[in-house]
Amino acid sequence: MIKGSIVAIVTPFNKGRFDEEAFSRLIEWHISKGTNAIVPCGTTGESATLDYEEHYRVIEVAIKVVNRRVPVIAGTGANSTDETIMITKRAKELGADAALLVAPYYNKPTQEGLYRHYKAVAEAVDIPIILYNVPGRTGVNILPTTVARLSEIKNIVAIKEATGDMKQVSEVIRLCGDRITVLSGDDFTTLPLLALGGKGVISVTANIAPHEVSEMCRLWEEGNIEEARRLHYRLEPLNQAMFIETNPIPVKTALAMMGKIKEEFRLPLCEMSELNKERLRKTLSESGLI
């Protein structure tokens, strides 16, 4: 269930409100282009700016539109364990296939605290859980030894690794073996992570190039390394462009340029600088997306 190109889908807004129609169209487009699973309410979905009812509605719409054609992996992480349990329970009730839990941010728990946090959620909610390690955002790194401990818990099934550190990824796979699925959390590391034994990516770039990201993963799985590598290099300018400003500002701007959504963010995120917007437009044009 958890492999291939998994899109960390944006949350479109229209005049400050969740744009359900644009969101539904994006999901249909992703499914038609071969995206293997949808993640609503991840970091790329501006989850930190959604209130509870909006958060649940985004998950609910995703589940309804997908209609079991691909898995829906709901972003349900928070920096409070009780809050994480509450959101994860609601996601399960709504029909999510799995939950993506970012490491608790700002309060910087110890490795033991991280272990107890994830263990508590896994015991409270019987749903497949994907750990999300992104130290650049959370201020804390889930170390491989902690991942190995957590992999012994039956419903902790995968980790989204966004450290960009292939040595750490290698150590996670060495310690955990087939007890846990490792997914890239940075598009530029997808191919090397697959080479180490990872199974896919929770992708930002797939928001704008769903077919290409899905194809790269499929080709690698089929053993067509040369074609997978060709797509990796074709995608690299887009991967870099998605982070010329804070994610998801570039990807939402790109989707607006492609006519998919309105160019709208929630503060404290705001529109791109004109200089960076022109750089982005040039990359999209050279990639044939506009």
C-alpha cells in the first residue's frame, strides 16, 4: 500500500476558504497520472494553518473523491501527544487508510520522549502509522536506533525520511530490515534512497509532475535503472525550484501558473518575490509545464 509516488498534496484556498472544487480536480488529475497515494494535511498542505474542522474536512473530501482508488494517508501529527491521538482517531473514523505523524515540533523531545509519543498514538489508534522525520522543521531528529525500537510496534509501518542524510537512511534500513518501509521526504533524494532499499517518496514535486515522479518509481521497481535515472535528472530542476522559497510557496505558485489553483496562501506564508517567481516560471517553461 505504501510505496511509489505519494503526493503531499497542497490545500487550495479561494478567498480564504478551503477550495473543495479545485482540491477535487487535483485529486482526479493525480489519479489519472499514476500517483500511488494521496497525503492530505501534510506540511505541504499547510496543515499548521488549518483549524480542526478544516483539517477534518480536507481529509474527508480527499477520502470521498479518491473513493478507494488509491490509499489516503492523512497528516495527523501535532506537538502534543493527546492532540495527535485526537486528530488520528478522527482521521480513522473518516476512513483514512493510514496516518502520517510528523515528529513533535518546537518542544524538542528526547529520543525516549519520541518513542513514548509514537507508542502512545499507535496503542490508542489502530491504524497504520508512518513516522515523519524532518529535523529542519521540527528541531529534533528521530535517530535510527529509535526508529528500530518503534518498528517493533505492529502498526508503525513506515517512515518518511526528510533529513537528506543517506547515511542515516542506510542505518535505518540496516537496523529495521523489512519491519518498516522507508520513503524519501526530499524529492532530490528519491533515487538514491530507492537504491538503498527504500520504496518510494512522499513528494512535493509530484504536485506539478505527477506522471514523471510516478514513472521514475515504477521504472526503478521494474529494474529499468537507466530510464529511472534519466527521469531523476529531468526532474532535478523542478526539485530545486520547489524549494527556492519556503515550501509550499513555490509549488502552489507553480500550480497557479499551470492554471490548477488560485495563488493563495495563509499567513504567515505569503506570495513569492518577483525575482524568484520569474526563476520559477522559467524552470516550469523549460520543463514543458507551462
